[in-house]
Amino acid sequence: MLNKEIRNHFPILDQEINGHPLVYLDSAATSQKPVQVIEALDNYYRWNNSNVHRGVHTLGNKATDGYEGAREKVRKFINAKSTEEIIFMRGTTTALNTVAESYGHANVSEGDEIVITHMEHHSNIIPWQQLAKETGAVLKYIDLEEDGTLSLDKVRETITDRTKIVSIMYVSNVLGTMNPIEEITEIAHQHGAIMCVDAAQAAPHMRIDVQKLNCDFLAFSGHKMCGPTGIGVLYGKKELLNNMEPIEFGGEMIDFVGLYESTWKELPWKFEGGTPIIAGAIGLGAAIDYLEEIGLDAIERHEHDLAGYAMDKMSEINGLTIYGPRDPEKRAGLVTFNLDDVHPHDVATVLDMNGIAVRAGHHCAQPLMKWLACSATARASFYLYNTTEDVDRLVEGLRSAKEYFKDVN
């Protein structure tokens, strides 16, 4: 387990909610921010606030250094070959939409196939639905195993020589399933398809090496990994990005503008139209520094241990159903569950009354809810600042919720 003193780096955790010390178990929705990131944002706005790339004055140079320095930190973080392959965007959603709009429309035609899974977040479903509708392509789903994992045999059965795009999440935000992306990428490439990875739930919790994965695109968001909201990353192989057209046009991304024709800047800037997300990138860079200092391997180990501890304790509650793989080594640090005869929103409300924050609803994964045969679930998601005491509070709160609704009913 990680040192409990890590909690002291997160000011928001030092408060009471409804008269109880806060237990924050909703990091899969958004993580809390350490003081190191808060100070980096404050320092930029207080001392270095300026636009980037355009000016030659001192503040402009400082801002540009901070912004481009963050790009290099991201490159190292995912082991990309070049900063030209690192595009700053608003988040995972924008990045996936960019791949669908730019690469998809140029390379997908009627009768081609796009392959995803039933476990995908809406952000990795709807862009492909729209692309299929607009091009006449066929959207196909890889069936899940009973425990919510993917079988490589079913992957091989689903991907064919007609497949042009495979897009799969690295880690499920509901089931916690950790998908074999490297192996799926190899299968996709054998059929001439490209591999796009939704890494929103992976980047905060585990080490990613895009060269080892050999994926063609990978997207993640800063706010789930101790960084600010409104900043994310699209990684793409240079040769693919060079052949793609931008989908936003304006300042910053142009080389030359004439009355009737314009040309674009080189990578990565041709995809970053307008004033970029300067403070967000600097904050993301600070978050990467923070996570690297603690160690991604240590964070992943800590979360596996917490998830295993939580599942053991929660399994002792009669009438509680846990979804996803039961082996904590095969899942990320979250536990999605339902308490019999109690709506997840009611469970979350009772927990909140006890200072415990969990997520309840369909988690932007309605097709998966249908596959699970339920309309909603509750989810406790852990991060580096959580402890076994937080899990004990959760279990105590769930027992209280069960007793409360037993008496009400």
C-alpha cells in the first residue's frame, strides 16, 4: 500500500461532508488534484499568463516553454516517438471524435466494418455510430464473456478483412476489466485495420507504452489523472496524423492564409486551432510529474490491493452483487455493484449522508447496462489517495443503507 501521507497532498480531502470526514470514491469520474498541480496553475496565472507561440516577449516565451514542455512530459509518459505525435485536446471525447471525423471519413466507405465492444463508454460508441451512418459502414460488437472480459477467440471471429477501424477501451469504467490491447492491436493489424484506444481509465493508473502496444491512436483526459479539467491528449502515429485533415480551422493551426486557399502548420499544431489550452497543459504536465514521482507501478499495485480488499469485504454483505472480473489482478481499482431491491441512486444518497462519495447511474455505458440486465449500478472507484479505512467506511455505509431500506420497506 502507498503511504497514507499522500492524502495530505490533496486539500479537498481535509473536510467534512454532512458531518462526516470525506471519503472520496469517485475518481473514475474525476480525480482530486494535489497541491502541486494547484500551485502550478496558480503560478502560471499569477506570473506567466500569456498566449503561446505568437509573441517574442518574455511572458510569451515562458508560457510557450511551459506549454511545449508539458507536451514533452506527455511524450515520455506514454513513450511516444516524437512530440509531433502528441496533440492537446479538450479531452478523450474530443480526441475520439477527431479520429472518427478526420481519419474515419477519409478511410471508411460503404460496407467497411468498424469494431467495438459492448463495454465501451458512450464517447467510444457514438462517434462510430455516426461514422457508420454517414458512410454506410457496418458497426460490429465483440461479445463479452460472462465475467465481462474479452476473449481473443471472439476478437478474431469479429475482426475481418473488411474491418477498417477497431476502437476499444483499455480499462472499463464500469467493470474494471483490463483489456489485452497489445494482442487485439496485432489482430487488427493482421487484417489491415487501425487500432484506436480509449485510455481514459488506464492512463491515471498504469504505465502505458504506445510503442509496445503498437496502437495507431490513443486518447486520455487530464482530469482523471490529477490534472485539470478541459485538457486531454490524442496520440497518433506520425504517418497517420500527417495524412489527416484538421477538423477545426482558425488561428494557430495555419501556415499561410490567402483569400481563397490556406495551408496548415506541421504536426502537432495543425490540430490545435485557436488559442490552445495553455493552463490545462501546464497543469497536466505538473500532474505527470507528480504521478511519476510516486510511480505508476506503485499506484497500480495499490489499487489492485484496494480493489481486492473491497471485493472481499463487500462480498460479505448479503444481497450485494459485484460486476466484472472477480480476480483483482484482472481489473482496475474500482468496484461496481448493486444492492438488492435498492436503487443505486438511493444507495449513493445514503452513503453521501455519511460523507462517502460514490457514483450511481448508467456511467455513460447504457449498452453495457443492457448487457448486465440492469438500468443502473453504483460504483466505488479508488485512487492513490484512498486507504483500506475508506473501504471500511464504504462497507459500513452499505450495511447502514441495507438496514435503512429494509426498515423502510
